[in-house]
Amino acid sequence: GRRTQLLEGLPATSTVEENTAAGVSVYDFNVTVSPLSSEGVEILPTIVNSNPLTQAFDIESKGGLEYRVVTTGNPVLDYETMPKSFDLQIFVEDTTGRTDLNILTIRVTDKNEHPVFRGNMAIQTLTIYVLEGKPPEHIYQVDAADPENAKLKYSLLPATVPFLITESGAIFSTKEFDYEKDPHCYFLNITVTDPDGLNSTRTVNINIININDERPYFTTKQRIYRIPEEQSPGTVVANITAEDPDDEDSPSRLFYSIQPSDRYFSINPSTGVLQVTRRIDRDALPLRLHPNISLIVRVEDSPSNGHPSEMEITIIIDDINDNPPECNPSAFRKEANENMTPGTFLVDLRNYCKDIDIDTSNNQFNFTGLSGFGSNNFALESTVSGRLVMTGTIDLENPANPGIEIYTLTVRVQDTAHPHYSSKYPFDIFFMVFYIIYIYIRIKPLNEFFPVFSNLSYVFNVSEITKVGSSIGRVHAIDKDWPPTLITYSIVAGGGTRDYTNIFWISPTKGDVRILARLDYEATQKHIFTVQASDQEKSTTASVTVNVLEVNDEEPVCLPNFYSFQIPVNLAAGTNINGFRIECQDPDSDPRSFRYFINEGNENNHFTFSPSAGSNMSRLILASQFDYESGLDTSWIYSLRVYITDDNLLSVRDKSTHLVKTGVVTLSIRVIPNPTTTITTTPGFTVVTQRENLYSASAWYVPFVITLGSLLLLGLLGFLSVLLVTWARTHCPPPGKARGKSLINIAEKKKPKKEVVVTMTKLNTIFDGEARDPVTGRMYEFNTRSGARRWKKSNEPLQPTVAGQVMSSATEKSGQGADRAEAASKKEPSEKRKELTAVTKPAAKPSAGQSETPDQSRLRLQK
């Protein structure tokens, strides 16, 4: 057991790469034995221990005393997961008993290894399933690693497949797959490569999953089918087939229907067999007009919420001869005139008979067997035409044929086409062999005479204001035929104007002539038209003359018929307002017959027309000045309604009997006030308060009220009279004598009964203006605020005047104002009395038909 140096080259250190295969030499060494050991080595070199423990190495003999350390491959050396260094203790003993133990240190060196796949791809081929119709998306994440932890690069082959892989190993689809158009399976080679170019490859199998996304399609190419009518229910018309692209590898499961459902046909939902469901009559509506039946056949790949496809098919219904000829009516009544010539046509039976079979070959028929009483006088032209004509002459005036004859004939109508009988019909159909029609012919007498008017011509005189629809005359005619025929009347010529085609109407049966439009003498003075009397065959005419009698039926037409203007408040009386005038025309009246009067809006009679009658032109005149200061006038706008009549030339008696027409003109007048000068002194004016009660004689209580009121009024008047006399004696001196006419005139006509209470108030008056009276031409003074007036005396300055006494006068003639002015001018100049002139409202309205003069509404106050 002596230890000697037997292991030559040990201890030593050696290296080996990781992943070295089994049997690769790691280190060589020799064994040296002593010369005494002729038999060599007793115990071969053996690895008795390793640190760390491993079986990755072994010792092999190279021959003789040469040995080597080799790898066993169990386990394969891995730099990344195993120890990096191993200490192997090698023991050897020769035959002499000498031993040696040395250490061989083996260092494992790193080697660039291939990348490795992990997960499912490391142990098997990966299969991925992708639904068709899915948009491009991420489908799988490849898991791979490099033993050296280097960054790996991913690639995919073949490059033409619709997939891509990213640097991180994510696999994406690049299109939306269609199972019916694209390959059902794709094989992808996924390669992962390290930076030194080492790579590993795995195969990925991608399967496209089919879904129900396709519409079925029809495989039946035929779209038009023909069947005869009257097919029994259940008759197969067509076998509709279809396929579903989604069921390419398996039998299709489709469902058929008609959309919407049809009255004549149905389809088997599973097989697509199209059948007749009810009787089909080609000769009835609507098939008679439209023999083609269009059906929409729908196929779906699911009984509900499936993908449908539709196809239109047309079924043509062919006609068969299944109807006999029929005539409507089945009996005919015809009339023939006496002395009708042979060959005269009476009736065409074919116009009344028909075979409702729509096909021409099935609706042909003929006419045979003409018979009956008097049939020798008639005949059918041919069996096909059905035209009945006369063959003889019938004269009712002939003693051999007295009176009116009636002939009864019969004709047979027969179908020429062979009837189609079929035992397959579920119901019985009976086809008539022939059809009988009856013809009744009545012979009527001839109309041999013309109607004759009672007069050759008629003349009617008609007023132009005759109401429309009125009868203006009558014509009459007679006919000598027997029996007498009905005569009808009509207007055949004339009787019209430019505006109306017919302005006359005649009763067709009585001959009564009436007017349909208003007659106008100014347009046409005479109408001539022709009337005709007819007995339906013969006619006679007569002339009718209508003389239009003139009547005053046109109203005056004036221009302008409306006018609006403005006038100043101080416009002088007698002035033609703004130079306004109207001009009137009347087609049926003399211009001198016009009369003008203002019917409405002429308050206080400020306006009048001159001339008021006898001319077709008239001017608007201011009859009296306005007085707003005293309160007489309150309206600043006057709307005058002027009536123009054409009765000026008529006497009173003629006015009540003749027609009078009136034209209307509307005038709008605005009074413009003048600015007034303010006087510092207190103006003087008289305030007159008047209360007035009017009574209506038509009221039942009037007698009682009047009686009672009269008694009370008498007592009150007596008391007031005493007070008035007392007051007058105290405040008023006796007036001087006036020269000329009295200033107060009593109205000639009786005033309406009324009760008047007058209250007078005395105020100082300042006359601060002057003007010229339009009637007398004299100058007068006036107050600009109250409107009080007085005649201006010569060389007398304006001065305050105290109101003395107020007197009211309602005059009826315009001349009285001038008389009063003259009386005032004759007063003594020495009399220093004050005069006050005021305008008040008239005490009573003028009676009907009586015009009021401008001075009639003026009230003069004088002391």
C-alpha cells in the first residue's frame, strides 16, 4: 500500500464544453508502473469520488498504460444549470501493491446553445382554431427562451400565409377568413433565433372553424313553369332545390317557404316540392287578365333567425275549354219600322254572346236553328256572324197587316270546340251542348209628317229688368202623325251675346220661353233666335224676336268715388273745398237728371254740393264755418257718404212709379286746427247747458207719461217764469228798438215735442280776432277761445264786452242771416250795447226731404 507516483500527468486541470456528447475525450493521462510490476496494473484508473458528485465522466483505456477521461452524457453537461467545475479523484494500483490517488479538475465551459420553446410548443405540435368571419386579431403568444438569456428573434414561414409574428412572439391574423373561400388549415413554421444565429423551429397548425354565415343558394335553374287550369290539389308543379355553402362537407338542412303565402300553391318546407292547393280557374279574375302567377320562394338554413335567400318563379296558367257559350241578355227586344227594305240589319247576336274561355281556340261558337212565328221574314247572314236581317217587307198601312205586329224568334248558340272532360277533377263540371236565346221584334209605324208651328214667327216685348228665369212667351207646334208623337222644342240658332252663349231657354215639352241672363237695353235692344220643333225624326223651325224695353236700371257712376283731403279750420264758408268736384255718368239717364245729397257724416251741415241737381258735375262747398270753441263742433274728421240719384227730371208722381238708381261717393275730410294766441286777460264766454227729452208716439206708455209730465212741467215753468222776470228786471236794461226784420224767426214747421232746460252763465269776453262774413261781406270780431262774435263797428277798437242776453233761433232759410246782419248794422252808434254771436246746436232736426241752410244752425246773441 505504498503510495507512489503512478498517475503521470495528474493532478491536472482540463476543460470541457457544455452539452458535449457522450464519449468525448476530456483529458489523457498515463500510468507508470515499477519495473518489478511486470504484470501491469492491478486496479485500473478509477474515479473513486467527485466534487460535486456526478456521473458525467468516466475513464477509458487507450491501450497499454494510456488512459483518457471521457464524458458519459449522463447527465449532459449544462453550463447554465449545473456546477461549472468538477474535481475527479482518480485512483490506480499496480500489481506490486503500489497505489496512487490524484485529482483531475474539469472545468465546464459555456457554449452558445439553441433557443428552446416552452409551454405546449416544447412538447408537441401546437394546434390553434380560428373562427371564420373574425376580423384580424391576436391568436397566440409563442413562449421561447435562450439558455444564455440572449434576446431572441421570431420569424414565420411561409411568408404568404395571412399571419404575422411580432418581435415579442405574438401571432396575429392579417385578414378575415371565409371558410367557403379560403383554405381550411394553415401550417406555420415558427423559428426563434438567438443573436449568434442559432435557432429552433416548431410547427403551428391553424384550423379555420366554419360558422353559419353564408346564405343558401338555389340550384334549380328553371324560373318559368306552365300548367293547365283546373289542376287537382296536390299536383306537383316544380321541385325547388337549394344548397348551403356552410354545409359543404355535410348534407344541407334547409327550410322552404312561399313569401307571402299564395292562395293557389304551397311548398313542402323540407323538400321544396311546389304543389297545387286549390282549384285554379283561368277564366275568372284575376287570372283572366293576368294568367301569370309570380311566387317568391324563400329558403333558409334555420327555421328561425337563419340566413334567407329568395327566388322568383312564374307559373303560367294555360286555358282549357271548360265553359259553354252564354248570352246576356238571353232575350232580345228589337223594333223595326214599317216598310223596312229586305236586307236591313236588326241585331248582331255575337255582341251579346260570349264564351268566357280566354283562349281563342276554346271560345269559338256559332248560331243555328232560327225558328218561330214569322221567321220567314228574317234570316241569319251566317252561322258565324250572328247578324239577324230582314228578308221581307212589312207595311202596317197595308190591309193585310193591320195594327202592330210582334214576332217571336229563337236561335241556338253552340260551342264549336270539343269539351275537355277529365276524371281527375274532384268536382263535376257539366258542359252544355247549346244555348237558346229568344228574340222579340216589334214593328212600329213610320213618322211621315213634319211638325207645324202655329205661327211662322213670334215677337215678344220684354222689359230689361225682367227677372232671370221669368217666362216671356210660348211657341206651339202640332204633328199630324197617328198616333201623335211627342214634340220637343229647342233653340237651334241665335239667342246669345258676347258674354253669354245662350240667354234664352225653351221648355223642351211645353215650348215656354224663359230668360237665363239679365237683359240690357243699353247693350242690345233686340234678340232674334230660331226655335225648332222636332218629333225625334222630323223638325220644323220658326223665328222668335225679343224686343228689349228700356228701363232706368243703371246707377250713376262717379269719379272719383272716394277721396280724402284736409282743410284748415278757418276755411271761409262758400269756398270750393280743395277745388274738389265729382263727375258722374249714367248710360240710361240724362246728365241733367242727377241730384246730389249728403246722406251720412255731414254733422252740423257744414258741407254741400253746388249745383245740387241738374248737372253731371258738382263741386263740394263749405256751407258754414266750423265752431269748435263753443263746443258746437266736436269731430275733426268727417266721413261723408254722398248719394247721387238720377231722378231729378222726374215729377213727384213719376218718382213713386219709376225706377230710381243711386250712386255712392265716399269722402274723408280732416279739419286741421289753427294755432291760437293766448290772451292774458280772463276770457268771457257764455256756457249754455241744454237738456232735451224726446218722446216716441209709438210707445204705449207715451200718453200717460206726457199727461203726467205736462202737469209737472207747467208748474215748473210757472215757477221759473217768475224767477226769470225777476232776474231780467234786476240785471238787464230794456233793449232798444231794432230796425228792419226781427232777429228771431219762428220755424214754419212743427217741431217734435221736447223738453228744453237752458242754464246761462255770464263771463267776461275779450274779442281778440276779426274776420269777414262770407254772406254779407261785413267785418266781425270773435274770441279765439270761446268763439263769441260781434259785428265790428267802424273806427271801434277791440274792447271787452259783457254778455247781456242770449236768444236761440232755428231758422230755415239762408236769407234770414243776411236780414239779421242788416238789422244789426242799423242800430244807433250811440247805443253802447255789446253784441255776442255764438253758434249752438239746432233745436230740432230738419224734417225729411227738407235741406238745412248754413245759417239755420247759427245762434245770434245781441244786447
